[in-house]
Amino acid sequence: MIILIGLIVVGAFLLQGLFGIFQIKNFSRNYRELRLLGPYRILIGKNPKRFFSGSLMLIAIDNDGNIKEARLMQGVTVFAKFRTLKKLEGKNIAVLAADYQELKRMNKLTRQCLLNAYKTFVDFKTQKLLASAYDTSVNVFNMPLFTKIGLMANNLKANMSKKFN
């Protein structure tokens, strides 16, 4: 019985990791599509949550901060997908972030994502953006599941070398 429960837990953990990989691929595809729109910068606004609905926003802007296209991924599960936010297109991010009435019309998670992206925009314009903000690489093998497997493999290797030496 304990073995069955253990197998179910391990299976659920592996399935979550697999679905997480699909979500990362979805993010990468949407990011790439926005990069291919033209000479725009892509702002990323985030509002991650562990147990509640989190959100992630991608905004393509020109050098003046005018929004060409915006996409939002919001949800609790790994099944959340990006959707286009047509109501933001053509607006200036600085004007939008300062417009209380416009912000009030957005749900809380969207508003927090937009303001997070605006903070990144301001940091970039004032040259206070950290180098880590430019790193868009995603290494799937840094996920906790693979890190744990790597540690277990190293421990097994060390134990085996002790036994045979």
C-alpha cells in the first residue's frame, strides 16, 4: 500500500515537471513571436504565486514606450496559456501606469503585472537595470526535479566507488 502511494506521488511529481516543460515552451514561443514583430523591446511583468493564481505579461514596446502588443498568462495550473490583450495596444506604458482609472478597470493580477513591467521599463531607461534582467535563457535542467536527480546520481556514484575501492 505504501509503495502504491509512493508511486502515485512520484508519478504526479514527474507529470507536473513534464507539464512545466510545456508551459516553458509556451512562454518561449510567445516571447519569440513578439521579438519577431520588429524592432521592439519585450517587457516582462510578473506576479508569481505559489498556491493562488499567478500571472505573467509580455509587452512589446517601441523606444518611446508605446505598446505594440501585450499578452497575459494567468492561472493556477500549468494549463494556463497566453492570451492577447487588445485593450493595451497603441497605449503608452508610462501613461497607462499613471492612469488610475485605467488601472482600476484591470483585475488585480493584470494591474500588478503591468506595474512590474513598467518598473522594468523605468529601470532600463534610467540605466539601473541589472544584468540578470537581460538573461532570457531557460535551462530546464536547473528545475528542482532534475537537480534532485543529479544529486541522487552523484551520491549513488560516490557510494558505488566506496564499495568497489
